[in-house]
Amino acid sequence: MKVCKFGGTSVASAQQIKKVANIIHSDSSRKIIVVSAPGKRHSDDTKVTDLLILLAEKALIGQDAESELQQVLARYEEIAEELGLDGSMNTVIEKDLRERLSLDKEDPILFMDSLKASGEDNNAKLIAAYLQSIGMEATYVCPKEGGLLVNERPQRVQALPEGEELLAELRNRRGIIVFPGFFGYTKDGTLRTFNRGGSDITGSLLAAATGAELYENFTDVDSVFSANPNVVEQPCAIHTMTYREMRELSYAGFTVFHEEALRPAFLRSIPVCIKNTNNPSARGTMIVKERECGSQPVVGIAADDGFSTLFVDKYLMNVEIGFGRRLLQILEDEEIPFEHTPSGIDNMSVIIRDTFLTEEKEARILHRVKEDLDADDVYFRRDYSMVVLVGERMRDTTGLTARAATAIAKTGASIQMINQGSTEVSLVFGIHKKDETDVLRSLYDEFFQTAIARV
Amino acid sequence: MKVCKFGGTSVASAQQIKKVANIIHSDSSRKIIVVSAPGKRHSDDTKVTDLLILLAEKALIGQDAESELQQVLARYEEIAEELGLDGSMNTVIEKDLRERLSLDKEDPILFMDSLKASGEDNNAKLIAAYLQSIGMEATYVCPKEGGLLVNERPQRVQALPEGEELLAELRNRRGIIVFPGFFGYTKDGTLRTFNRGGSDITGSLLAAATGAELYENFTDVDSVFSANPNVVEQPCAIHTMTYREMRELSYAGFTVFHEEALRPAFLRSIPVCIKNTNNPSARGTMIVKERECGSQPVVGIAADDGFSTLFVDKYLMNVEIGFGRRLLQILEDEEIPFEHTPSGIDNMSVIIRDTFLTEEKEARILHRVKEDLDADDVYFRRDYSMVVLVGERMRDTTGLTARAATAIAKTGASIQMINQGSTEVSLVFGIHKKDETDVLRSLYDEFFQTAIARV
């Protein structure tokens, strides 16, 4: 039994939904179908989720939101009509949205959650109706009834294990289950949404709970690529990678499949396959626990900008037991996680994602490091990028660091930081943001173009 | 005015002490002379300090130590006789040693300190007498009278700033001051010794307190070498280096001049010159605040073994704020300083000098990391060496990491850890101990032989 998740572009139009139906029809083991809200049909289009956010914002400030509501309804109406459905689904969706708009607005976040989640929820109802209309046994299942339990606010939304037993039952239901992605319910029945892109999480949770043989994640690309196709021309496809490799790459900037979504599948060792709705016969990318590693040590190269470095100098820091720990305590007091902490004899630096920094936090950190830790010098520097090479076989490969460093040197860029040692799966170079594109291309040439040329 | 320190081999025999007298005589600015105890005269010889330790150990366990005492006295007698001194100095030294042996043994560490320190103390008296005998105006100054104040036990021995004013007065005394190295006195008059090799510290303290124009440290080598001459054949001499470069090299295994001894001179910007008693016209190595950096980015390559790595794995460590800080806290509770902490998405490792680890500490650390931090996996691995490239201009040099990593790859060794980023002065590679010699030679070839060939 497989769990299949279809992303926004896969369910953006009647034409796309027909492809989805064909995909489901072609493999009887595709039983649990998780769907997103209708996404963009073309690059200038607006996602239904974005229309819903506009609608909710208008409603929250008490303005008339009828035109925004009509825009949302129009998207579904168009899809339903092209799918040959009668008008009853339109009535269901309009009633649902008007009910949500009349909900209590005291907690604007919960109100927003409810409106946003309607995108997936109504699309699931619509797709279930379409599958029925073409003769398939398909049922829409609401996450509340299905058992997708989440924790309470203000905690960061996460699924609760208590729901798993009920979710596992989905496996035994007759026919195809159409399940909306992106949201769950607290024990007292309050709707909460996952982070954006959270339909991937729903699919992964369902695959884990039902013990699926495979979690198929349908997107609009044939596979995960070994480098960002916007930077490197026609990068190689990755056919198989491990969970660790995917996590390292997604953490370092690959947006294909977020590590949070990978987690439930990883914990139950459910293989994940990234596939293309528009080209379902393409092999896709399998994400598995272990893989055969060929001669190619690097599976992918990721780059991410938006890093700052906190530099701290203090003479004889090396003989001061506890200095590093106290520096990290100051960051922890500001709720700032750190990425890397290269240290020297008299100095230590901490690399931090800019998103965790504010002017106030920076000022407090500088003050405390100077005063509490009696540092000789402390300052922030900005505009760093981290470039990460990922591959299970990397550390066994003698000369890999030399090749990478040489490829970087060729561009004229200087290496600001290297983190190698803890994991066997990745090698991180800190560089100036301005050098990112050149470095990424040069590393790609070294590890992929050369490799291909050698074959 | 210069402060000159003469190490153990420089004052090991009458012949050597005559060289010292010539060196002092040849430059009237050499005013303050710090001397060690007589060292080895040849490779099979025993240092007077080691004879004194044997003597003190015998005395401490209540055994007859007359033969050990006679061995010590014989060394001084031979020197005095060959220097043409009359027997009065022998009487002084014997009386002094018998007095020390009769001291209270309740605190065996202080008793040991007093016996060990006699090596420098009596040698200073003897050398002062010899200088007088050849017509020089020279006075022995006892550190208690001179003002070398140190802190109380059980603190690690360190000079106290309160003594500095008195020490500074040495500058204004007539003639040459002969000052024994290696020890000072607490405020209540208790003798305490610095760490072994502590005569370098005495010299540095005196140079700093008196504001000397130069601190000359006489040893038995023409200069500091760019790599260990026991590993690399005829390594280049370093003519000038900065305090930072010297500190990084000594921290990483260069034993020529310990960082603790460098500290007082560094803090007052007193230049230090390492010179050879047996070849005083050789240029030596100057250690200064700033230096002209030529085209050569690396000034020296050091290697040190005896490192272990603590590996910690925990799934989703990256989203757990405070994990790194809590791991370092556990090490701090065991009073263990750390060298480097490379970290990955789900793991962190800490590189530690073996000298700080015991079986009990390791067991407690493993238990706490597992229990308190709920780690998935935690273990130690042993037998790492750290190889350090040092040079002020290293970070400005594009491609340096590539050259170093390529030189390491050539040996077939795999790089286990890299620390680059915090300091601009060093680049650290962690390797397996078995690869150390090959890696050091290959790096030397890359950065020194090639450089010479290019000139």
C-alpha cells in the first residue's frame, strides 16, 4: 500500500487533476491520497492559499471581503466545471468558506489557520467527488475524523503520537482515501496548520502511521537534482539518496523536501519517492535508509546565504575552561541556535542564520560578551554563504577536501570557514555571499562534470 | 638594557659558563642575567634538577640521601674548580642544600619545590662569583629580595603584579644582576617553582617589569625552525615571527618557547630573541608584535599527537537550542578544556587532549551525555594528531587550504577534521596519528621546499 501526496501544481487545474486520477488508477496500491490546495497554473498565477490569506486578512480587519471570497470560489468552480462535476460541490465549498469566515476572530492566528486550511480541505472534497464521478471508490476523510491530532498553541505545531492508532486504521478502509494536507486538529477540536508546504508532512505522517510500503511525493520535477538548476545548467538527477543526505541537503537550502516532512517516514524507515505528476513514468528520486554507493562520493551540492558570524577574541582564551560554554549560553538566552563554532587559540567564532538575529539581540549579545566574558574584541560580520557537499561516501574518500578546496580556489574566492569532522555525510565551506554562484558552479564541475567525463 | 636568559645546556659546565661570560662581556647592555640549573653536558648526562628530584624523593620517604646529595655537590664542585674559583662557593652550596633538606616536610610539594629551586639558585650564586672573579661587577639577586612575588598554593603558580615595582628597580642597580630562574616567593615568604622550563618565565617577567629593550633567550639552537628537525631534514630557520605565530606553534607542539613564558613579554611588547650560546653570532629568531610578511604565507608547521575525539549523535540535534552548550557544560564539570568542536546537523564532536582524560572521567561523560542529553550514540575515539599551519598572512592567501589539503591527500592520509575560520593565523587538520610524519613532511615540501625552488 502506498501513500501518494500531490503538491499544489499537481492539483492546480482540472487538467492536472485528471493526470492525478490516471496516476492513481494505474497502480491499485495507491490507496491514500494527500492533496494540496490548487497551486499556480502558470508562473504569473496566484495560489489559492495566497488568495485565502488575502481573504482572511480583509476579514480580520473587518473590511468587506466578498470580492476576495468570489476569487477563491471562482478557482474551484472553474476546476469543477472542467472536471464535469455538477454544481453541488460549489455549494458545499461556498457554505464551508462562509462558515469559516463567521468563526470567532479573537485569536487571529487560529482564524487565519482555518481559512488557509480550507484550500486543501475543499480541494480534497472536490478531488474525491471527481474520482467518484469517474467510477472510482474514493472517500474524502477529514483529518479530525481520520485522527491527525496536533499539539496546542502556543507550541510550534507538531503531530501527536496519540492520533497514530486511528490514522493506522485508514489502511483498512475500503477504496481510496482522499485526505487534505497541511492541517490537523488539537484534542479539543481546534484546527491548526503545519508550516507552509506542510502537505508533505501530512503525507509522511500518514505513510508512517499506516506502515505504507512507499510514500510517493508528486511534484513538478522529474527528480531531485544534484545542484540548484537555477545556478548550474542541467544538473544531474539524483536517483537514490539516503535520508541523511536528503536532510543535509534540505537543511542547506534544497527546498524539494523539507527535513521536518522527512522525519515521520525516516523514523519508520518508509522509503520516499519524489516523482513528477507531469511525467509519472520518469524514475524519480528514491530516499531510503541505505543505498549502494558507487564511485561518486558526492551526491549533491547545496548553498544557502543569509549567515552572519560572531567573532570573539580574548587573549589566553585557550586556558579558560568554560569560555565556549558561556558564549553559547549567551546565545541560548537569546534563543539563537548556532550552525558552526570554529575556534582558535585566542578566539572563537559562531556562525548564525540571520533569521535568528535582530538589532536588539545583537546589541545585547555584544554587550554581554564584552562585559560578562571580558572579551578583548567582539563583533558581527555579515553576508556569508554556506556551501555544503553531501554524500555518504565522502569521508572514506581521500583527497576529497583537496579537490573541493582547489575547485573553490580556482574561482579566486577565499574560504572563510570549513567545518569537517563531525558528520561523515557533509563538508561545509563558509564563503562570502558574492562568491556563492561561482563556487557552486566550480564545485559542480569538479564533482559531476569531471566524473561524467571520466566514465 | 637587555635581559638574557641562559638555559640548562648553556650553563651545564665551566666551558659553557665561560661562553656565557663572553656573551655578557661582548655587549654592555646585557645587564640582567637569568640562569637555569646546570643541564646535560652530553646526551647521556643527568640534569642537576633531576638529581635534586631524586634527592628530595629519598628525603621525603625518610631514607638516607647522602649519596644523592654528594652527586649534586660534585657537579657544582667540578664547575667551580674548572672556573678557578676557591672552595668557599662549595661551602655555601653545601650549607644551603643541607638547610633545605632540614626544612619541614609536611607539605611535600613545597619541600620538593625548595629542593628543585636550589639548582637555579646555587648556579646563580656560582655564576655571579665567577663573573666577579674575572673582574666584572656582578651581583647575585635572590628572587625574594628582587621582588618575584607569586600566588599561594593550591592555585597554579603565577607571578603577582604586586612584585613588579620592586623588580623594575633591578634596572637601576649597579653592574650585572645574576638572577636564578624557575621560582619566586609568596607574600609570606614560601618558595614556589614555575612549571618545568620556568626559567624562561622568570626571564620574561624580568624583561617586562624592567621594560627591557630586548629579552634574549639563549639556548642550544641557532633559531626556531619552521618544522620539527627530527621529522623534516634541515628545516628552514625562522628569522622573524610574531607573538601570535609563536604562541600558535608552541601550543601545537613547538617546545622552543612556551606560550606561558611569552606572555609577560607579549603584554609589554618586549621583543624576544631566541639565540644560541654556542654560536652567538648567528642571527637567531626574533619574536615581535608585527612583522613584514613576504611572499611566504606559512611561517611554521607543527604537529602534536595525543588527542581523542568525543562523538555525539542525536537525531534533530540541530533544532535543539542549547545542546552544544550543555555538552560543553558536562566537559567543564570534569574540568576538561576542549580544542575544537566540529558539528553537523545531527552530531557534534569535541576534540580533547588525552592528558585531560581519565577512565573515570570518560565513563562519567559517556553516561551523562547518554542520560542527561538523551543522545542516540556517544563514544570516544583515540589516536588523533593535530597538524597546524601557522602564518600571519595565511588567510589572505587564496588557495592555501587547497594546497594543504592536496599535500595531505598525496600521502594517502584522510583528513578527519579541519578547523579553519576563527583565527587568521592558523589552519588545523586532524589526522590519524599513524599519518603524522608523512603529512608533516608533505606539508613542509609544499610550503617550504616548493617556495625555495620558486625563488
